[in-house]
Amino acid sequence: MGRKRIRDIRNEELIEATIVAVHTRGYGVVTMAEIAREAGASAASINYYFGSKEGLMEATMRHLLNKLKQAMIRGYSTADTPKDRLYAVMDANFDDDLFKVAQCSLWMQFWASAPYSPRLSRLHRINRNRVRSHFLAELRRLVPPEQLETARHALQCYMDGVWLQAAQSDVPLDPAKARKAAHRVVDLVVG
Amino acid sequence: MGRKRIRDIRNEELIEATIVAVHTRGYGVVTMAEIAREAGASAASINYYFGSKEGLMEATMRHLLNKLKQAMIRGYSTADTPKDRLYAVMDANFDDDLFKVAQCSLWMQFWASAPYSPRLSRLHRINRNRVRSHFLAELRRLVPPEQLETARHALQCYMDGVWLQAAQSDVPLDPAKARKAAHRVVDLVVG
DNA sequence: CTGAAACTTGAATGGTCGTTCAAAAATTGG
DNA sequence: CCAATTTTTGAACGACCATTCAAGTTTCAG
């Protein structure tokens, strides 16, 4: 079973290299050779592990989505009131581990190309629905029914917009500040 | 001077074809041949008019940015109060001519690739700054100074987020509905 | 230690695509 | 109608790249 170990280590290394390489070169133009160089490996070995470039991209996206999921679970575990849980959903998206330029950049680029890849658009849809239902679950207890959809829409769009701008930043991000700003927006929306 | 005319007509046709082709195939993978087929021309003639693929993309982006600018000027001309002008800034982005899936899709894809093209990132920066200063000019008269930046940030991120989601839609958009929703969000933010 | 399984890679392959160019076609001014 | 200019395009070029493969190297269970 020690045989399994190496595969996992390599996977992680290659995915990290992918995040860096895609951020610096762009999703559309990054080459297998560049990713390989970033990882200190060869293009051929990436195919050995992920089968194809698309497989690598999908795995990288899964990796990020999983990070987000974990951050959300982590936040939920210490939130008691509906409003705290609403904060937690926001905070998960601006977690220290997630809210970095390279990762936001990657996210946005996957986003932009999701409509053209069934595998990516599936991941995208699943994630969006999860976030949506988390928002709805908490908002239901905080705003009257007729405002529910408006509030959810405003918050979810706001969140997407913040990521979008973050991806364009040429200076390191400040996750704590982003969380503060998000809380203020939440307060604005749920009163 | 009749000599100039054909060039303008062709330019417009080729840009329209680019919007459609990029939307259906994706910015990263669309080929000159596909755009040419969409326009009923040859790939060579596109290079004749725009010099290169990047030139075509920049021209297409300029075309969209100009549409947005015109819509904003149009809106401003009939708005009297600060709040009406704030609505107008929003409405310009959700104008009937602009808020279509293909154009939102294109917008997002240009956005995603702007950081890797000096020419595109310049356009992007200019547009962002224009929107920002319009927001600030009106908000200054509507919210206390200490809330100014929060309000601008919330509205601008919301707007970006709406476009981002619109780009993913698989059904035609409803600009009037989007404007209504945006107005509700504005009301939420400026009280 | 040994052999098999896991891993790695350089080189070759096959294909794609942006761009160029020369020549043809269309347009226009005189 | 003529010649000059503009416009169009098919074909060719050259570069690039994901993927494959055969031949190596490393790892490890027995």
C-alpha cells in the first residue's frame, strides 16, 4: 500500500504547480511544458498521472472546490445563530487559504471556460448550487419571504464580484479585510 | 472618400461575427477560421483589416466598451437627482443592447485574459476607473463619507457579479428585470 | 538480493493554427 | 473603358503543442 503514497504526493505537487502556472501564464495559453517546469517534472509524467491536460485542469478545480467545502464546514462548526452561519458562508469564500490572487485568478479562468467543457461546467454547477442553498437556508430565518430572493441574489453576486476583482489585483490580498467588508455588506442586506 | 466606407462596414461585420464566435466556441479556443466562417469571409481578410488576432480582439473589446459608454451618456442625460443618476449608471450596464448572454460571455472572457495582454488590460483599467468614479460622484451625495467606500465597493462588486452569472446563463436574459433587481440593491445600500 | 511494479522522460508524432504572400477579383476615379 | 487601387482568398509556411511510446530508472515486497 506504500505504493499509493507517491501518487498522492505527486498529484498534490502537480496541482500546486498548475495553480501557479495558470495564474502566471493564463489558462488559455499555458502549456503542459510550462506546468511541468514549474513542478520540476516532465510533461509526459503529468499525462501519466492525469491522463490529459483537461484531466489535470479538472483535478485542479476539484482541489480548489474541496478547499472551499472544507472551509465552509469549518466555519459552520463554530457558528450558532443564523446570522453567524451567514457570516460563515461568506468567510469561507474569503478564507486565508483561498482568498489569494493566484487562486482567485484560477477560479475566474475556470469560470470563464466552464461553459465550453462539460466536466468543468458540472463542477461549477454543483458548487454554485451548494453556495446558493447555504445562503437560502440562513436567509430564510433572517428576512421576510418576499425579500429572500433579492437578498440571496445580492449577496451571491457581491461575492462573485469580489473574487473577480481580486483576480485582477497586482498586490497581495487581505482576507481579513475582505471578511470585514463582506460582513458590512451582509449587515446592509439583512438589516 | 468612398474608399473609407467599405472598411468601416467590414469592420463592423467582422466584430459582430467575433462576438458570436467567441461566445459559442470560447475565447481561448476560437480560431480565425471559425470567426471568418461566421462572417462569411476568409481568415486572411481578417488579418488584412485587423492585422492580427489580437488586433481583432482589441477592436471587439473597444466596440463593447464604446456601447457601454454611449449607454451611460444616454442614461445621464435624463437623470436629474443623484439617486436617478446612480440608477442610470446601473441601468447602463443592464441596457437592452448590452445585457445579452453573448456579450456578457465575451466580456467575462476578455476580463479573464486581460491580465495577460497589455492592450486588453489597459482597456479594462480605463473602463473600471470610469465606472468607479461615476459611482463615487453620485454616492458622495447620498451616503455619509465613512460609508462611501463600502457602498461603492458593494455596488460595483454586485454589478460585476451579475454579469458573471449572466455569462453562464443558458436562457435569454431579461434586462428590464435585471435593472429592477439592481434598483432594489441600490435602495438597500443607500437606504 | 531480485524481480516486478511503479515511475520518469526524451524524442517522435500528428495535428492545429496564425500569419504571409502572390495572384485573382472587385471597385473606383478619370 | 482603362488603369490604379482596394479587397479577397487559397495555398503554403513555420511554429507550437498535447499526447504517445519505448526505453530507461527507482522503489519495494518477498
